[in-house]
Amino acid sequence: MRITFLAFVVLILFGSPYGAPPTTPFSLAIVPTTSLREGGGITMAHNAPEEFYVVLKNISGVPQAVWETSNSWGFQTISFEFVTADGTKTVVSQREQIFTANVPSTFIIQPGEQQVYPIRLDKSWLTHPTLRNADEMPISVKAVYEVPPTPEAAQQKVWTGRLESRSYSFVLRQW
């Protein structure tokens, strides 16, 4: 009994011996179209860009609900920040879409599991400011997963907040 009490006091005073719990239940990563020793590559094109992936992993110990991308709550949760060699920052996000049937549906990510989002940067994506057109350009890329608080998010127990991946050094190919 005394050992349990002492352990409880130590936890209160010094925190967990395993470090502080994460501030978000997720980690976020990008899997490029191509991968080389010096980095990877992604494409952006009006028609038929190559696919790459954004991986949202549940790093918590409990199941986490996220919006499905087939509804207005989840459609624009993923965006990107590109930084060119000259330091210009461009935000890449989905164009707005009208939903004729719109239900706040969720996907449950179990602990240690992930939701994988296939991405094709085609004409359904906007860049702001406009990205200069080049066959190949070195860029730094960050994925952003952002869910604003809404009554539906509270009702469906969907995590809300902003999460960024680390910065990746990629070559952006455009056509």
C-alpha cells in the first residue's frame, strides 16, 4: 500500500518515467512518389499526376475518430506547405467542393494503426500564392492535418486541432 502511494506521489510530482504524454494522439508523415538517397519526389499536374501518400498514425493508446474525406468536414483536412529554394512559402489545399449528400461520417483509427490518404496534386488543388512552373524544382514539403472544432466534431468525438509533419526535402515535378 505504501509503495503504491509513493509511486502515485512520484507520478504527480515528476510525471511519468516514460516522458510526457504527446499533445496530439497522432503523428503525420509523407510517403513520396519516388524515393532516392538524397530525398524523394512528388508531382503536380492538371492531368494524371503520380500518387503519393499522407499517413496519419494513432500514437495514443485509445481508438481515435477522424473525418472521412468524402464529407465536407473531412474533405479539406489535409493541406501542404511548400517552401522553394528562394524561401517562398506556398500553401497547397483542396478547392472547395459542393456536397449534395453530406453526412458527418468518421473512420476509427485503432492504437498503433494508421489512415493512409492517397494524394494526387491535380487541378482540384489550389496553390496560394501561385507556384512558379518548372519541370523540376527542389522544395521543402510539410503535410498539415487540421480539423476545426464544430458541433459535429464534438458529437462524433473527432479530434480537433492542427498537426504538421516534419519538413521533407523533395523534388517537385510539374507537367
